[in-house]
Amino acid sequence: MDEQQKNLFETFGLFHKLNFSSILPDISQGVSATLRVIEHSSKESGGKGAKISTVAEKLHVAPSAVCRTLRSLEEKDLVLRTVDSSDRRNTYVVLTDKGRQLFDETEKIMSEFLTSVLNKIDAEDIERLNLYLRQIYEVAQEEIALRKCQNRKDEAEDE
């Protein structure tokens, strides 16, 4: 890896080290992210709730990990699971009133935090940064897809 590549990975790594949970109300970043995905997915479904598979997909974790988290959130009365009456294979999860209150509080804290941070940086710089990061993301996503495809071809040729 050359110096530019190392610097990029190091910078990305710094963001993973930020301890956002230290400014949140007694919840982890993972729980905060789970509540956010449930709330947004519920809105997208017209209030029906978020499918557990959708939550797992959006969080990039296994459905079993989501089920463990949801069990804990249910015990704290933050979420409620329901089975789809028209298709019993689908389980939906929604925020309870207590869960929505915690979600709203968390969103407010994060919004104030980000406003404070971003107000200290020139708006045009932020726009350029967003553009560059999206560009890097899209190119990386394409490269991963190409390499996956190439790996499959190589494996097929080895058989």
C-alpha cells in the first residue's frame, strides 16, 4: 500500500474510533442505529413496521444478531414485534412510545452535535468532501463487484 492509500484508510479508521455513544443517553451506537433503521423502515412501509430481514440488511449484520438485539430492546419496552397476519413468515418490528421517545432524543443529540461540528467547517468544503466520498464509495463498490465476479470465474476454472 502506498502512502496515499495508508492515509485514506487511517482517516476512515479514525471515524470508527469516535465514541458517539458517550454523548447518547445510556445506549450504544448499535442500539441507536437499530432504532434509526426501525423508525425509517417503518415510515417507508407506511407504518406497518420494519421486517427483521430489512433491519439486518441495512445494518449489515446477520439476522440472528438483530434478533438478539431486538430481544434486549423488547425487554426494555423499546420495540414491539408483530407477525404479519397475511403472511406469517414475516415478522415486523416497530418502536414503542418509549422507543420513539429515545429515538427522538438520540436524533436531537446527534443533529446538534453534527450542526456544531459542521458549522466549524466551510460549507463548500463539506459539499466537496461529500462528493468525493460518494465517488470513492461508488468506485469501490464497482471494484468489489468486479473482483467478486472474477473470483467466481477463477474458482469455476479451478474445478
